[in-house]
Amino acid sequence: MRSGVLFDMAAEVLQRIAAGPKHLSARIGATMLLHTWGSALTHHPRPRVHGSAPSSGLSADGKRWMACRPSFFLPVRVFSSLFKRRFLEDL
């Protein structure tokens, strides 16, 4: 499997959910890395992407900084459901 698919889908899903009016209504950025090694520095058979994103972003018009609700960024269940669907579509 191409690792690019993992990055592409994770970025797309993060941006789509954050842009939604039920969530942040903002354009966000993220830093992502591919995790292919275990804690003992042995090859990990299931690569995965780890990401870090600010809990805020720019409004759609680019004029306001939109902060998330306190102690909440994006819903994990919504993210995982959409990620799984998009990933399977892309395969």
C-alpha cells in the first residue's frame, strides 16, 4: 500500500470535518508523520499516520481566527467513520 494514501485521506478528512458548520467552520493545517517502527525499533507491520493540528483555524473567508470549544477539537467517531469510508473508496 502506498503511504501517500494514508496521508491524503487523513488530511482530507481532517479538513472536511473542520470546515463543517457543525464543528469548527474553519480551514486548518496539520503536521503528519508516518509511523512504521515499534517502540523496540523493529518494523511495525501496520503503518499508520500520526497527526498534530491546531485546535483552531481560519474562517472560510480568511478574515477571522476560529477557535474550537474548550477541551474539544473534532469528534473521533465522525473522523474514523469518514476516514474508513474514504480510504476504502480510494482503494
